[in-house]
Amino acid sequence: METRRALGFAAMRLAVERGLDNVLIDDIAAAANVSPRTFNNYFSNKYEAICALAVDRARRAGDALRERPPSEPLWEAIIAAVLAEFTGMDQVPDPQWTAGVRLVTSSPQLLGEYLKANAVMRETLTVAIADRLGLDPSREMFPGILAGAVTAAYEVACDHWLLADPPTALAPLVDQALRQLADGLPIPSSD
């Protein structure tokens, strides 16, 4: 997992610094101190590597939700689980970094990979929410609806972060989006 993470960081950093079209798999592998063959053990292309951080963050959010105390109210657990993935992201980033990330993530070649990351978040949160509520997600729609709403709130917060002028910190935007969603979407009672 550490190698996958190193490759993901290297891929994003190089894409931001050089531009997406100027990054090769060999460059990413070298920056992560691994061989191109090792790169290919983890990813089939540079686009997957660039989006790996988002995919892994999505998986960890679902895992974190399952690990939250069962007695914790669902919305509190969801917000805490998702925000745990943004620890350290409460500082305003360098404007050049944000501009570079905006340029990279707006590339049509990455759209499919980011859609996959959002699908992973929705799927892992659906299962975790269903488990917490004692529901079967194949029979009950609510876990999927809630997971989809949380994923959309996260996506909107990321969009606002990328477009903020002046730049702003990401974690507070994710927190704000999730709390606005929680205020407008009550959890149905089990009665």
C-alpha cells in the first residue's frame, strides 16, 4: 500500500509540475523510487496513478465509517469518517499548487478515473451505512441514496476548493458541505 501511495503522490506532483501530457510512467516510477514494472503492478496507466489518492481516500472513508462507535449518531459518524481523510488539509494551499491541480483534474483523460473514485466512495459508504442501520443495500435504497448524497457533497466541496479565489483550505469546505447536507437530510427512524 505504501508503494501505491508513493506512486499516486508522485504522479499527481509531476502532473501538476510538468503538465499531464509531459509525464511518463517511467517518470512516475523514478520519482517513487520503483521500476516501471513495479508501477505496472499497481496501475495500468498514469491516469489511474494520478487518481489513486482519491480512490484510496474513498475506500478509507468507508472503512473509517465501519470503525466508528455503533452508538454514535449516523451523521456524526459519517462526517467524522469522511473528515478523517482530510487531516492536515485545513491550511490554505499554495495558489500555484491549486492552479496546477485544477488544470490536471480538468483534463478529459482523467474524468473517467475520477468518476471511478466517486463510485468507490459511494459503494463503500453504502455498505458501511447499511451495516450501521442493519439494512440490506440490495433491498433498501436509503443507504445508497445517503451515500450518493455524501459523495456529491464531497465532490461539490472539492470543486469549490479548486475554484476558490483566493485559495482556501479543503477540509473546512468538506466539513461545511457535509453539515449542510446533514441539516437537510434527516436519518429516518427505525420505527
